[in-house]
Amino acid sequence: QVQLVESGGGLVQAGGSLRLSCAASGRTFSTYRMGWFRQAPGKEREFVAAISWSGGSIYYGASVKGRFTISRDTAKNTVYLQMSSLKPEDTAVYCCVADSDRSGPWDYWGQGTQVTVSS
């Protein structure tokens, strides 16, 4: 059973920072790519960031590039999303994802953690 458990969400003022964590269990995730998506009420799911199994390839969505940083600790099977200069439009449920392939659909999804940015 693969599990992805997010933590670190909460309420923050605009301009503030938060760090999300995603702990993976049930597989050896050292060879998995991992990432983050988000979904705000009434909006489509949006890609936020992804990191390859080696950490050598990193991708960001256009709306977060330059403000968010994704990283991973392979020994802890954990991926992080450091969010800075937060804006009210960053308010969403943030979900962690993982997959054993280099590309294509994501196989595993976490339940999500709520991030709320107040103006």
C-alpha cells in the first residue's frame, strides 16, 4: 500500500512563507519522481512543481516559479515545498504526487493539505 501524507499547511498572511512536507511510505521512493499539485475552489487542478528521482531535474508551474522551491530527502522518503512571497491566489489544497515513471500520469496522490493566504 502506497501512502503519501502531507503536512505543513495552514493560514499565513500575504508575503509570508510556509513549508509543506510529504512523507512517502510503502515503496522505495528513491527512484520515484515526486511533485505537488494544487486546487482552489472552483478552479482546475494546477501543476505546482516536480522533482526527478535524482533531484537533477526540477520543474515549476509558471505561477510559482521564483517563489516556490521543491526539494527531496531520499533517506527520509520525503519531499518538501518551500513557499515564499505567498499571495492570496496561492490559497488551495496542495497535494503530493509520486510516480515510478519519468513522465506521464501520476500514479499516487496524497489527500492534500490546505494552504490559506490572507490579504
